[in-house]
Amino acid sequence: MGPSRPGRAAGREGGRREAQALFQLKFYALVLWRTRGAVPRQLRLMYLADRDTLSYTPDPDELARFERTLVAIWQAIQRATETGDFRASPSRLCDWCDHKPRCPAHGGTPPPYPEPPARQQITHSSQPGDPSGTYSFDPPLSGHIGTGGQGAVVHCSTG
């Protein structure tokens, strides 16, 4: 379906914030679908600072497309890690970056690339007709998933 956002109109920054939040909500919806076997009815992101909300009603086709996108992103990250080919993405943010002396986009020389870590394999298995299945990681994942300091809460409705 897509996002719905009550309240104020989104400017350029608001649109970027909304796009990032929608990516996050799609990710949560996909995880819930794949781990619980059911597409959530609705997810709602509630910003604590300004009490703004963003609601998202996912559908299986959209989540399947999103999953393919995530797999492609992960494969690109793995290729870049193996080859050391991390291309610069110049933008207005470069004005505040302390790494210009090491950035090829600004005439700099990056430090030597270290040996890449062991490749992370992600395997999805499911039975025919069962969209949920399971994911396995080799080597196993470690660490935690944080909120990125955004000061937001996600609420999910499944029934």
C-alpha cells in the first residue's frame, strides 16, 4: 500500500526523513513476515520529539520486491568488501567531512585497504507455499540493532 502521514506537509527534509522512515518500516515488516509467517496489518512510526507519526500498510508483493532490493544491496556490499572498491559519493555533506585528504573525489589518497573479513552467507529456506521460511547466517550474526539515535518508536499491528 504505502505510507500515510497525518499532520503537516513534508518539505524537502521532511520528504527525506519520510523516505528513510519508510525504508525502516518496510524492513521491520519484512522481518516480521519472514520470522512470524504473517504480513503485519500496519506499522506506525511515532517520533518522540514532535509527536509526528508515519503509518505503513504493507502487502506481500511489495515486501517481496523490497526483499530482492535488500539482497541486491547486500551482494553489492559483499563485492565491494572483497574488491576494496568503495566509490566516493560526493555531496554537500563533503563540506563538513574531515576525510577529504583521504578521499579520491577530492584528490586524496585512501589508506591501504585491509584484508576483507570472512564472507557472510545468508541462506533463505522455505517450504513450497510457505512465504516465511527461515534465514540462516554463516558465520552467525553478532551485535545488536540500534535505533540510530533517531528518538522514534515503532508499533506493529498484526491482527
